[in-house]
Amino acid sequence: MEYFVKSGNPEKQRVGCVVVGVFDRRKLTEAAETLDRITEGALGTVLRRGDMDGKAGQTLVLHSLPAIFADRVMLVGLGKEREFDENAFRKTNAAAAAALRKTGAIDAISYLTHQEVKGRDFYWNVQQALLATEGEYYRFDDMRGAKAREDLPQYKLERITFDVPRRSDLPAGEQGLKEALAMNQGATLAKNLGNLPGNICTPSYLAEQAKKIAGPHPIKVRVIDRDEMEKLGMGALLSVARGSRQPPKLILLEYMQGTRDAKPIALVGKGLTFDAGGISLKPADKMDEMKFDMCGGASVLGTFKAVAELKLPINLVGAIPASENLPDGQANKPGDIVTSMAGITIEVLNTDAEGRLILADALTYVEKTYDPALVIDVATLTGACVIALGGFPSGLFSNHAPLARALLEAGEQVGDRAWQMPLWEDYQSMLKSEFADVANVTGSREGGAITAACFLHRFTRKMKWAHLDVAGTAWKGKRATGRPVLLLTQFLLNYLAKKHEE
């Protein structure tokens, strides 16, 4: 699909379809009013007949209207005008995108991007319109057979243009388009990796994909294998990998396009390519979804893809500890004690709390190797976070208030939201071990997402650090969402903008 931004009158567009909005109770938007006037009331007549009343998400396609050049006009319901907000804007554009594909139009121009959203500009409008459209169009069919792929629906739509009211709005709209295209590439990569089955997307496969991403971009990739992990003392990560025949990988990425003296931002992503729970075996129900346990790592790769496409002048490093967590004769056993790279001993009371083990060593490696300005880890870490927050926001924990605020703001801006939860020292006592420095779980189900974050904080106290628990947001049903690639990319864009102002 090709996308463009322009500014022009709706009645003069020679396209397959012009898309305009209608508010609840048949109130026409400005672009719709223009078409209604030019067509001598054709839109109003149709609405009065009751074919559509402007309720949110409704669509109606009108053909061959007089006095305009477009083959079709699509009316899209916006809902109540006083309730039209950021969420309504995204849903409206997604509904329009879905309906457009069902038409025979080859190209279309949307005037939904004219609609004002409080606190947002046309940069945001175009950015969100594209992301909503591409989110609607995403499908994963790579694992289907050749015959099944041949039978998939074929669509004629090739080009969509987002219109802005004035030519002076074009630079903002074009910037929003450019950034959204890169964000979407990153999110699509993360979705594709997440949707692959565990027998394909192994730790070695993830490492190869990192190298593939780096190919056309100034990204250096290095992969630490088992032997080097042993030399580095990564006992926590290696203990998880012992239960699998797939060799573990610590995938390292470096994108150093900022100033030479600037410390890098570090992204650390959990790369558990399949998690059966180890000896503490998970229930069979929905265990197939544990292929998504590497979505944190996938989001790091997706963010690097977006940053490289945008050629951002920033120093960015990434670390993805990748392994499987399976039951085996050599696997961790409840009660085992392992020694992390940081020298902290860990009593493994539950082998299904393995993500924090592999992240602990990755975070220590990042701190010792890169001395980052700040570090953000991303992990499908706890079911407790899903219980606490549901599947709408990611859980956010941080030891640095400005970093937490910046992540929350970026999430609100781009529609990939997070919600901050406490990281109080009170919770640390729950991780007390009778025999080691720390236990990997508590003896209680209370505050599970918080105590998991507190465990990670044991390995990040000297850094400005944030943890995103995406267990409730990285996939929905049986499909990866690509989150939080959008949040992370917007955070980095905002970070650079703030640095520029300073």
C-alpha cells in the first residue's frame, strides 16, 4: 500500500473513493458539507432516508454522485461530536480502512484527518490515521500452504491519501506520515516474529533475524553463545537454557548514530521463544500461546527497525536474551540455587518464573558493557500484570520518575499506553530466600507483577531504569500486537526532540 499527504478540495479529487465523516444524528463534517452542496443535497437526502445516522463505525458507500470527479463517496460515522476523542479517531479510521478494501476502488483520499482532536495537530492526525489503517490491514499468512495463500482475498486498493485542510499543514502531515511508516514497519516485524511458531522462531532464528535487520542499516550485531556466557558467569540465563536442546543466545545490537560522547539508551527484551514452564509445567490450556513469550525481544528488534528507517541521530543498544524453557533432565528444579552474572545468588522456587532470570544477566551485561544513560526492559513477564490491568495498558515500573513520565506520555501520544505501578522497597522483603540472596518468586500470589519488577530492580539499582510488563498487551487472542514498538519509538522521538530543545 502506498500512502500520501496532500491538501485539496474533496469535489475535485479524481479517485476511486473520497472518504468523509458524519457525526451522530446525521451532522455532516465540513468536507461532507462541501460535497453535499456541490451535489445539490445528495448526501443529506440519503441520510434522511435512514440509510445511516452517523453512529461510530458505520460506513455507507455512494456511487456516481453528480458534479464531482470521484467514483464513490464513503460516509463514515464518527459518533457523538462531543465524545470524539483520540480513541474514536483511531477506531473511525480503522472502520474506514476495513470498508475501503471491500470496494473496487484502486485509490482513495480520506478527509477524516481534518477532524480536530483536542490537544493534537495534523502531525498526530496523519500518524494515527496511517497506524490505524495498517493495523486493520495486517494479516499473517506466511505459514499457510501455497494453495491456501492462492485462495486468500485479493484487494484492488493500492493508494490512500490523507488530506489536511491547508497547505501550511502539509509539513506536519508529511512528518507524521514518515514516522508512522517507520513505526509500522517496526511493529509489523514484531508481529511477524511473534506469530511464528516456536519450532521456527528459535533463539538461533531470532539471532539471524537481527543480522538480517542490520544488513541495510548502520546496526552492528553480535551474538553471545553458551561458551561465552559461561565465561561471563551468566548462571541465571544458562540455568533456564539447560532444559532445551536449542542453544541460548544473547543477541546484542548497536546503533550508534548520535554524538560520540553521548551515553546510549539501552533496550532489553525478553526472548523466550517458547515457555512450557520448565519442571513447574504450565497447564496445557493455551500453552500454544507461549510462543509469544519472546514478544519483548521482538519489540526491541522492531524498535531498532523503526529507528534505523528514520535514521535517528541517537546512540541505541539492544540486548535480547533468548532461550526456551522446557522440562528436561538437566532443567532447573524447584529449590535449585544459581549464581547470576552480578554475583547475586537466586533460589529458583518456581521454574516458570524464568523470564526474570534471563533478564537479570542481560541487564547486568548491559550495565557493565555500555554504561547506558538509561535502560528500558520489555517482557511478557507475569500473568499477575494481566490480572491487575487487563489487556489495555502495559505495566510500567521505574526507579526514575522523569523516565516513567516520559514513557507514559509517549504511550498516550501514540495510543500504546502504559500504567505506572509501585516499586516500593516494602515489596523486597517478599523475595527473601532462606538459602540464597534472593528468591525468584514469593510464597504468595499477592502483587506478583510488582514483586517480579522488584526482582529485576535488584540488578538495576545503579541505572536509570524502567520495566514494561507486556504480558497483557503483546498479543490478543492468537495474534501478536507488535506492542510496545510504537511506545518505544515515540519515546525515542520525544527524547531527541527534548535534547534538541536543550
